[in-house]
Amino acid sequence: MEVLTVKLRSQTQAMMLCVLMLAAAYSTIRAQDLPAPSSPADYILGVEDRLSISVWKEPELSRTVVIRPDGKITAPLVGDVQAAGRTSKQLSVDLTTALSRFVKEPVVNVTVEAVESYKVYVLGEVSTQGALVLRRRTRLLEAIALSGGMTAFANRSDVVLIRYDDDKETRLRIDYRKIVSGEKSELNIFLKPGDTIIVN
């Protein structure tokens, strides 16, 4: 009778575990479901980024500007131009079009001098919580390391990445241990500006 009771208890626990795993699978977004990171050429300009605007043979129109909180920059002759949300190439085209009213066949080049809008946020059981300003493409583990690493109380099997795209929130639950062991290295994804990492 005792053996039968133990077997039933084990089967019940196994069934409960399967149910929990299935629920987690359906409620959790897979890494491949998250939007792919942009290439450097597709970097989207953001507020506080510092740009160098060069107009060929027009030094008085060339200058360094910082994208304002309203997402715009002010350029000579053309005034305010939307910069945030554009790539440097797109902004070059916009400025070329605007300047063509005043300058014959302008050649405009926009380069990013300093990336200040590429911020992610690391919260929870890390040594230093808060915003990280990233200077290059950065992976999840690097961001945690830049925050001083996890505390002794961190649940290394439960790291949450929150990402917003077009106001749509996606959440990915990540087992940090499996990334470190190499079992799930694909979960060590590249971060995007605005990502929030929560270490439980």
C-alpha cells in the first residue's frame, strides 16, 4: 500500500511539473520571437545623440549638433529638422532636400559622433541598478556585468528582458545559468535601446 501511495505521489508530481512547464512555454516568448537587432548602418538616431553635419564646400553650414528632447535638430537655413527615429543616411537625404532650396546640388553627410540615446536599464538583484549608456552593440551578459554583476540573492534561473516595439511589450524569461554553461548561448541576445533587464 505504501509503495502504491509513493508511486501515485510521484506520478502526480510529474504531471504537475509537466503542466507548469507547458504553461511556462506558452506564456514565455522565445528568443527568436524578439525583433532582430539592427546593423550599425541601420542605427536609429535618438535624443541626446551628437551628430556631425558636413556640407561639402559649405563650411558655414557644417556643424556639430545634439538631438533635442523633442527629437529635432536646428540646421542653418532650413531650421528645425526631425532627427530622432531616422537613420543618419535618412537624415542626410532630408537635409539635402531641404538645403536644395538654398544651395545648388548640396552634398550632405551626417555622422554620429557620440551615441547617448542607446540606453538600457538593469534592475533587481545586481550590484548597481539604473540606466546604462552603451557605446556599441551589447549583449545581455555584458549589460549585467557592466552593472557590477548579480548579488548573492539573485535567482540566476529567472532573468526577465522587457522590450518595447511600437508600444508593444514583449517579455523574455532567461535562465542565466544556461547561457553561462553554453547550453542556451542563443539567449545571450543583443540589446536594443530602451530594453529593461530585471534580475529577480
